[in-house]
Amino acid sequence: MNESDARALRWDGKDRMVSAGDGLFLNVRRRSKTWITRRRIGGKMRVRTLGTYPAMKAKEARALALQEAVQAAPSNRTVRDLAEDWFSQVVAVEHKRPELARGYLDRAILPDLGARRVAELTPADIAASIGGYRARGPRSADSLRSVYVGLLTYAVETGVRADNPAKALTRRVAGYRPAARERVLTDDELRRAWHCGHHNARMLRFLLLTGLRISEAQKGHQDGRRWHVPAQFSKNGKPHWVHLSDSALAQLPLPVSTPTNIQAWLRRWCAREGIAPPFTPHDCRRTAATRMAGAGVDPFIVERTLNHTLQGVMAVYNRNEYEAERIAAADALERALLSVKED
């Protein structure tokens, strides 16, 4: 938060605390704005008032907050203390899907190292935790590695450590070798997905008919014949909408489940159906793009339908919504999928 951000904040009918990062908050009330810090020390939340705005400028408040963070970081601070502070001050405020980091904290980091002192952690300790997680899959283990990096970067930022022991670890520790996926569903796989009676299959069909990511499908909302994805839930941070064809509308309401549960169900379903290699929910998005292109939809309209970030001059100057073309693309995609279903 800079000076202009602090100046622009207004009381909107109720008191609120706005995070400025590093444990610093601006408490906005009807007649005042007050700088405070909130920190978890020894398992307890400590709140301290620094001063009022504008008498205390944002730069001064941030400097005091950082100084306090260094002074308040005892050498015996545990990983659990750090993790809870990091989650509340950083993840819950800045991450689009804080539940993902919360899952890695609860399933791996806290059970493995929660009682350890942050100052004593070594790369070997973290590597052992990541290695123990490889049974869930190399990609999941590498995601855990990324969470460790973020957590211990916060330790450096708040003065708990002078270095980040997780930064020395590479994807080799997780056994993960990323490769661009090219998986699209075959005609036979599309027919099986279309005729599957399980409630989770509605999500697969919805993704195929809209080209949405699973998180966009779960966190968006319907407004008539449009599915709206708010900016905070889209990958590029921009609001997005897709037209809902008759077949897409027929899949609503979507099943209430987490992406992880749907992915796990899909793996089991593919195994029962003898589908190898198994496909993922994101492969449905790639399949939608491929079928739209095959139906003659202009590549640029496919990109707009998928809410991909435009490049170059187009990104700067082209603000056209291409509403009619995107509606036509959704209908063309529906016809292409229905023709396969009915073969």
C-alpha cells in the first residue's frame, strides 16, 4: 500500500482493516484511519497501534512494521507459528485460491515440521518432507516445494531467518519433469463422458461446452445465458464471460465438490473405463479449443473465448468484446460435440 492507496481509502458504512502487507493494516473507521500491526507470536495474536493517518505516512508505518517484525521474531519461533502468520497475512490476502496452500500446510508442512524451530531448518529437512509427499505424485510434491519456498521467503522478509533453505531445492527433489500436455479427448471418450450418469460428469461436460477452467466454473456464476467469472477468480486477473448453450445450461447446477475430489474421481473413472492415458479436467478445456477450431471458429475468437491474455498491439488497443462472435463460437462448439455424441 502506497501513500495514494491510503489516501483513497474511505469508510463505506462499516469499519474494516485493509492489509498493507508485512503484518501492517490500515484500520478504516468513520472518523479516523489508524495504522496497526497484527502478528502471531508464541501462538497468540498480538495487535499494536502505530499511529493515525495522515499524521503517520504510509512509508513511516511500513518502516515501523518491518522493524517490529524483526524485533518480535524470537529465535525459538516454530514453523507452525510462521505458517499461521504467513497464511493470514499473505496467502489469505493475496492468493486467488488460498485453500490450496492451506491444504499443503495441513497435510504435509505442519505434520512434518510444525514443531521445529524455523531457525534450525535445513535444506535436508525440507527435501525429506517433499520426498515423503512424492507418493501423491511428482507434480503435487513439486507444488509442495513451491509452498515451502513461499513460506520461507516470508521468514526472510520478517527477519526470522537470513536465508531461504528451500530455494536451493529444484524440481528434481520432487521427481517432477514438466512437459507441455497435448491431450485431447477422442470421439469415443467424448461419447463416454456425455453418457456417464455420475453427477461429477456434469462438470466435465460443462467444461467441454464452455472451455472454462474448473476453478472458473466453480467460482463463477450464471446470469441468464452467460457464465460470469469475476476478475479475482480468473487466471489473468480480468473478468470474463462465456455464452451458455442449451447443452451447457442442461448441466446446471454443477456438482458441489473440490477440484481435487473431481480429479480423483476422474482418475478412477478413466481406470474403470479403460481410458489410457487418463485425461484431466483441464484437458476438457484443450479439447473445447480444438473442437472450436475444427468447427471453423477464428483462432482469435477461440483465444477470446478462453480468456487468454492478448499480446502486442492487440493487448493495448483492442477492447472489442466480440460478443456476437463468441456466442456463435459457443453454439458451434455445442454442435460439434453433439455430432460426436450422436454418432
